[in-house]
Amino acid sequence: MKNKIVVMLLTFIVMVFATPVIFEKLMNSKFNTMLLNLQQQNGIVIKEIKDKSSYLTTDRFFEVTIPGSAIKQKEIKYIKLLTEVKFKNLPVTNVIFHNVLTKLVLQNNQEVKFLENNFVFNVITPDFKHYKYVVLNKSIKNNGIVISWNNFNGIYVYPKEFKNVDGNIQINNNKIKIDLNHIYTDNLFFKNKIEQLSKLKKADVELPDFKLVINNIESKNFQVNKKNKIDLSTSFLIDNIDSKLFKLNNLNFSIKLLGIDKKAFEALKEGDENQTKEILDKGFKGQISLNIKNIFFIKPLGFINADINFTIKNGNNFQKLQNNNLDFLTLNAKINASPQIGSVIAISYPYLASMINVVNNKAQILIKINKGKIFINGKEIKSY
């Protein structure tokens, strides 16, 4: 009986001490697999430079090189990080990545020195699918300009969402001061769709003789990928803009571009500006809307609303445009504005004065382009 008890105790002791080792092997195997998968994607290079692991804790250091193409930043040639990965072997609940940006090189081989060793962030994940990150607060001086950032934090859910839930940036020197407060971004990735939402609660710009305050900026972007085409839509909202001479309230702008050539658009995003011609030649449809409730420039000017619909047919449109030929374009636009803005348009463009209709105390302009002819409120102004 005593021998059985001794054997059981010894077995228990061996299991207690062996379990962390077993978990360490399992977790490091999983972690090494993740590192290998990363290196097989997008040209990422991971080099281990130190291992401070112990019996109960994994603690490894890596130099990570990431090309700009891997993070879809065509302006960046590559970035380098010094990354420490640390987690307890038993129980393995969270894996912590401590990252220091050691080098940032742009495509023109220019190095962004002021960020090197100053941009530090921690990422924690329980399962290599859900990540939380925090950027460490920092204030640095570069060429007489003080740049500060604080409270940046967010989440990443592989591979569906990247969200920054808060953050502030301050830039100032003796002549200019810029404050960007409460920066929020949310990027959602679906099989055939990308949704992007950005918000800025307040932006302050101060110069010696000028001050501008913008409150509650919000933009939404959608991209829907189809077989050979892409649909894009963007909306932009501002509660108010306030300065000494210029103010406006409730700006709402939106644009939709439907049926853009997919191959040409993807090439354009990669920096091939020649694809603008290809996109124009392949044709697409569009809708544009602009609404501003109140405009003030030295004096109150009132409102303006505009709705535009257009279709660009397939053809040699880029060449036609250079030859002032608009027969590829069909456009209908309706603009309603306050009488004050109507007067400003008439003064700025006298040849339009007789074409502006006043309906229900609104200055109204209807623009139509069809078969190369342009009409304003039914009156042809130019033919091609």
C-alpha cells in the first residue's frame, strides 16, 4: 500500500512539473507555425535574435521586416520592428507582443528618422485571432516641431476587422498648432466588400492670425468587388467649421461610382496612374450629392444643395476629352441655393446670370449634358 502511495505521489509530482514543459512545447510549436505562415506571406522576414525563456515563461526576441506591400502601403518600402513575445507556459491565456519601430523606409529610400525607436506599441492576443493593441504615449521634437500622440488603442480581429477606438495627435511649433482629438477608425473586410468608417471629434488649427475649428468629422467608404467591376461609395459629414471669416454648418457630401473596371482600378491603387485613362475609357456611372445648411463668408450666404447623375459610355473617352468632345457623357444636375449664393454665382459668372431661375425663393440651376451639348436651365451654352 505504501509503495502505491509513493508511486502515486511521484507520478503526481512528475505531472505537475512536466505540464508546463508540455504546454511550452505545444504553444511554441503553435507559435513557430504562425511565424512560418507569416514568413510565407507577402515577403515578411522574421529573424530570432534572443531567447530568454525559462521553465515557466516563454520570452523570445525577433527582428521583423515587413514590406509596404504586405500592409497595402505603397508609399512605404519596408519597416523593421524589434518584437518581444512573452507568455506564461501554464496556463497559456494571453500572448504579449512588445514592438518597437526601429526603421521606416519610404519608396524613395528616405528614412523617417523621427519615428525610429519612438513608436512603441503592445499587442495582446488569447488565440492568435483576436488582438488588442495600445500605442505608448510619446512626445518628440523634430526640426523644431513637437509631435505628440496619446491614448491610441484598438482591436484587430483576423482577418475581418481593424478598429482604432481612440487617439489624439498634437503638432506645434512657434507658428502653428494642430490638435486632432478622438480619432476613430473601423475597417471591416468581407469576401467581396470592404467597409471603412472614420471619425474625428474635433480638429483645431491655430496660426498667428488665423484659427480654425472643425467639429465632428465623419467619413464612410464602401467598396464592393464584382466579377470584373467594382462599385465605390464615399460619404463625408461635418457638423460645423468655424473661423473668423468663414463658417458653415451641416455639410453632407456623398459620391457613388458604379461599374468601374476592376483590373484598372486595382492597378491604379498600386500607383499606376496611367490606369486613369483605362478607367475613363471603360466607362461607369456616378451619383454625387452635396448639401450645406448654412454658409458664412464675411456675411451670411445661406444654403446650397446639389444632386448630379451621370453616365460615361465605353469608348475612346480620354482622347475625346482632350479634343473637347463630350459625346461620351450623359449628365443631369440640379442645384438649389439661397438667393444670396445665386447672386454670388451671377456676379462671378455674368454669362450665367440670365440662366438662373428663382423658384420659391430659391436660385435654381439645371444642367444637362447630352450628345456633346450642354444646357443650363434649358438654354444651350456650348456645343461640341
